[in-house]
Amino acid sequence: MDNEILNHIPHRPPFLFIDEIVEITPESLTARFTAKPELEFFKGHYPGNPIMPGVLISEAVFQAGALFLAKAVEGKEGIPLGGAPVLTRIRDARFRSVVKPGDTLTIKVTETERMGRFIFMKGSVTVDTRRVMTVDFGVAISETETA
């Protein structure tokens, strides 16, 4: 597990679906996650023919987006400090293939628009050369709550 990930998003195992950052550019982030066969969800999601739930594949994309957002706004004025990255929009999610135990997902998020603390992105997941899913989504840094 990469400390770079743990230092920038609040997600933790068993609900962290990013193992490593492969590349960060000003417009995109690429990450990887290996769907280890011993993960609990494989036991109950199609026993005998386990596949990773689509909602968790989507979550991996959204976590990569949150990581991109956290890196993009790091040290910028006018961005709420201490706020958590939150999902604000999901559009046009398309699943094209399944993820089996042992598959390594390559997750890429690319910024399409920025408005203040909101970033809108396109996300994609591949396993080797096989396209698994695509989605358009938005994330933002939440306002910190005060008591």
C-alpha cells in the first residue's frame, strides 16, 4: 500500500480499491488495483463463478478521481482544508466486461472540466487490453463541518 494514497484520501482497507499510483499528469491519474482472490466479496458474488461487483469497480474509479482531486488542489487557496473528497455526479456508466479474481485493474481518470472545488472527469477501467467500464463523474472537496 502506497503512503501517497493513504495521505490523500480517507479510504482504508477493506474499502480501498487503489493499490498504487502509476502516473499523475496535470490532466489525469492512472492507478492499479489487483482483485485478490481472497477478497470477501468474491465469496458471495456469484459463488462458483465469482466476479467483482460493478459498484466496486465504479468505486475504484471514484477513489482514483478523489486521489486526483486531492493532488490537484493540494496547497491551492480557496479550497476547504480538511474536507473529504466526495462524489457529486455519475453519468453514463457502461460495463463491458467482468473482473475475475486475480485480475489487475488499470484505472484512468481524466479531467474534463473544473469549477472551483468541483472537478468533472471521465474514468475508464481496463484489465490488460480488455475494456471493463467507462463512466463520467464529478468529485469535490466537502466543506468541513463545525460543531
